[in-house]
Amino acid sequence: MEVSFEEAVRIVASSLLFDEAWYRKTYRVDAEENAAAHYLTEGYAKGWNPSQYFSTEMYLLENPNIRWGGTNPLLHYEIVGHRVGLYRGHIPEGILQRYRQCACCGNYVSAYLPLPSFYLEEISKYGGKPGHPEMVNMTDYLCPWCYSADRDRAYAVWMKRELTEDFSGTILDIAPAPSLSFFIRKNLPKADYKTADLYMEQVDYHLDIMDMNCLADESIDFFICSHVLEHVRDDRKAMRELHRILKKTGCGILVVPIDLSQTEIDEDPDCTDIGERWRRFGQDDHIRMYSRAGYLARLAEAGFHVLQFQKKYFGTQAMYENALTETATVYIVVK
Ligand SMILES: [Zn+2]
């Protein structure tokens, strides 16, 4: 498997067998250096260990072909070694049992990466509070392989269960996430998959979701529109447009950031103050924060029926594998 250096750094950094604090202290790696990158380049060549639980040298002794191949031992273990029991060493049973499979890319992780601290720092810098997000796993957020967020993994689980491999309808993916594009192309090969965005370069349609005149009425079988409406000036208009282009038999994933501690939608499309946007809407390019009830009311107003897929639907296994939170909800809209 080809892994870029950037990916390798993420995979090592997220591994439960990489103990950054221990590594820095033991080998005196200073704070300016990226510790995972250091282990991948200099550290392992010197026979240094990523943590007390993993011996670089022992792994190479047990698996000489890896030494000749030049792959970093921990990276190799994360990619394939743990699955085939290449190394027992001193790895605690508790860690061995933690390997989970990301629904988006199919790779295994011992831990997902946390939400980048930047977001919470910005919110707090401007006097805001993170509230109670419906579907953000702060600690197990990103897949180190495909960069899927927990919500993307939830959609992948849903699509795997509800859309068969033979699905040959038209899919419109608005503001496509690379991890999900990859998932769709791999798992739904017969679908007529189209991407759309207002700003992105490499998409099939450059469009404004409030006015999708390039798409005919009832022409789409399935759409994905995730975390888009909170950026859009008139979200009611955008919802009406999504309703218009959807076939009578079609459906769509339509998800927005929801703060469960809010009772009403807080919005101001004219607000241009960056600090206020961070404080009230959680990001500098958002113009609203949804309440759950407010969101459902707007969807109904646009003519949608809404199906909600939650914990009970996902089941303990998929919840765990994909690090979904207790309140994770996939909203599927139908006509
Ligand atoms: Zn993944």
C-alpha cells in the first residue's frame, strides 16, 4: 500500500502505540519538532521506540523483510501487522482490542485523531462556548487515513446499508468531502456520480445551491448536502431547490451543525464580524447555528419528510468502529 509521508505522519501520530510525551522525554526531542515525523525519519533508523509498548528493533528482527523493504515498523504494524499478528511484543491486550475499521476508507486505526484544537481555541478567543454539538466527536474526530470526520463515517455506514452495489441512479454530492467521494466511487461504481460546489475547482457543476437552474426538476436520485446550509444566506431557498431537483422516489443526506443546547436557530446573514461569527455560529464562515427543532421545522416547511438515523440504527458495533457520538444523527430527507 502506497502511503504518502503526510499520511504516514497522521497514522503514526494517531497510533495508540505512539506515546508522544514519552518519546519526547526519552529521546529529548524538542517541542518544535513534529514527534511523529521525527520517529518516521530519524528515530526508527536509530532503533528508537515509539512507546514503551513497541520495540522497533524487535519488530524488525521478527520481520526481516520489512527491514529490507525500508518501511517504518510502526507504520507497517498499523497498516497490516496488527491484523495478522505479526508482532506480540509487549503490546497490552487493551490496545490490541482497540483497532477499528473506518467505514469510509476501510482502513484500521487504533485511534482517530481529535478535532484540531484550532476550532475550540478560536471559539474561546472570541468569548464563545462550544455548546453541545449533535455530531462532533471532539476526541475521535478524523480518520488518520482518509481524513473522514465522524459524520462522514456515519453517512458511509448508512450508504453501505441502504444503497446496494447495483445502485445506478444519479448522485449529486454538494461540497464533496474527499473521503466520501472516494467511498462512493469505490462502493457505488454504477452510480452516475456528480459533484457540485460554488467555489471548488474540480467539480462537475459550479453552482449556487440557492439557484440550481442547471439541474432539471426531479432529476436526482440521491444527494449529499452536509454542512453546507450554515454558510448559505437563504437556507429556506436552498432547501426548496434541493426539494425541486429530487425525484419523487429519491432521498438525500441533509445535515447541518446542530447545537443541542440551543432552542432556536441563531442566525445573521449580514453579520460580517469574524469574532461574532466564531462566538455565535462556531466558525468564521458560518452565518447561523441550528437548533434541532428549528432545523426540522425548516425542512418540513420546504416540503421534506425527514427520517432520522441514530444510535439504535447504527448499533453498538458501528458506533464503536466509527467513533460516533451518542447523539449522532443522519437526517435523510424524502418527498
Ligand atoms: Zn478512513
